[in-house]
Amino acid sequence: MAELLSVQGLETQFRTREGIVHAVNGVSFGLKEGETLGIVGESGCGKSVTVMSMLRLIPSPPGKVSAGKALFQGKDLLKMSDDEIRHVRGSQISMVFQDPMTSFNPVLTIGRQVTEPLEVHMGMNRKQADDRAVEMLSKVGIPNPRDRMNDYPHQFSGGMRQRVMIAMALVCTPQILIADEPTTALDVTIQAQIIELAKRIRDDLGMAIIWITHDLGVIAGLADRLVVMYGGFIIETAPIRDVYAHPSHPYTLGLLGSLPRMDETGQRRLVSIDGLPPVLLEKPNFCPFAPRCKYVVERCWKENPPLMQVSPDHTAACWVNPETGRER
């Protein structure tokens, strides 16, 4: 499969009263056509800022993309003019945000908000846009879609609003869908429905997906490949099965240890990761996970490890092999 998106050395900073926050620090990853990439990490690790930077949605000031490239079909999104990037957003790369209630305009009908991208990006007239919007609302499971086009966001439940948000993101048939924790505010049954919906639409449309989450359980049955982030850095990348079978960074090990498992017999105590995420007012020159790591060695305090090859498609940024406890 050809590479659709290539992010290289992305760095994003925010100027605050306390100083400059180094939110994203040299992040690099690729996305192939039709692939689903999961980006995992706890709140504040830089997941959302990475994709918002790529799409030029970071408010400036206080934010600034200070380095890197984001190549989409060979063109750098970070160097496009405002008109060029506006044409890409919504038509070729779409995004589903975490909270559907605050993502909609409360005073416009759902129909108006779903049809607008079709009129702006595809030049459809009102009738064509309405028919396409009804078709897409039906595809994401909204009952009586033509009648519900005249309703307002507050008249939909949380799960239905998220379905409408997905319909709005997909209405122009983008090549990449970015989903930023789209199931966080939903109950478990609705989460499962949204994930199944995403898988079905991905298979139908053949698009690529970047799915951002803090929950390794949510991403298990959806992603082909996983990127684990911590403190603004990518600390592990691997095919999804490799991450669960052979986690190679202590942070990934901790995330997996905090998940209840259905495939184990007997009792297993869930683990927690001691300590707090790093304050990123200074770019660390040591491993950002060192203060919380039980495998820490002297070298961890002296040098921030790069991503190192663990197996052909598996990399981890750790000086120690957590499976053996020995330095790499």
C-alpha cells in the first residue's frame, strides 16, 4: 500500500505565562492507504495537538508549529496557503472531535451543518446536498433521516450526535478520517456501536483512519498499527498484535496492566502507574518516563532514548528491555 500521509519531525510549542510548553517533540509517523492507525496515551501527552498541528488548527498565538513536515500526497500541509488547507480540511481529511455537543453550532439545524461541506467543497446545489446528507445519515444509523434533518443538535442523544458528526465528516468521502477520542463521553454499548460503525464505513469506503484514544481496550479490534505517546514523544510503534503480545516500553506495559482481561483465568490485580505526567516547560534531555519507571537505569537520566528497532516493524524508545530487565 502506498503511503498517504507522512509526518516528519513535528514540533509544537505553546507560549504561556509560566514559559514555553513543549507539547509535541519531534513526532514522526506514516499512514498508508486504507490503514487504521491508533494513537494512544494519557491526557496531555500530545495526541490531539499532533493532529491539530498537522491540520493547522492550532490557535496562533499562543501555539506555534516550530518544526517538521506533514506530507499529504506529497504536499506539505504546513506550507499550504489558507485557501489550500481549507480545501483539504473536510473534503480530503476530515476530523471527528471528542465532544459532539460543542462541535456543532447549536442554532443551526443538523441538515444545514451536514450539507454545508457538500456545497463548499463539492459545489452541490441545495437539493443534491440534501439528498446526499440524508443518504449519509441513513448509513450511520439515524432513523427517519429526512425528518431529522430539520432538528437541532440538542434534540439528539450523545450517541446520535456522534453518529451525525461521523456523517458530517464522511459526507465528502475523504481519504483520511481523524477520530479524536470519539467514544470517550459515551457509555460502553454506544462505544461498541460507534466502533463497529467506523469499521463498516472504513471497509465500504476504503479510507484510512487515525483513531486517537487513551484506552487500549477500545483500539484493540479496530487498528492495524499503534503509536504510543508520552510527554510529547512517540515511545513505541508496532502492529497492533505485537503491542499486546510483546509490549517493549514500560509505559505501554503499564497501560496494558491497567486493563481488565477477559482471556485470563483466575484473579489478576490491576496495576497503576505511579507518579504524574511530566511538566513540559523544558524539553527533557533524559527519558521523560524515567521518574515513573520501575526499570530505570542510570543511562535513562543522562540521555533520552531514540526509537530503537525491536523487531522488523516494532520500535521502542527505551534503554531497557522490560521482558528481561536488561539494557538493550
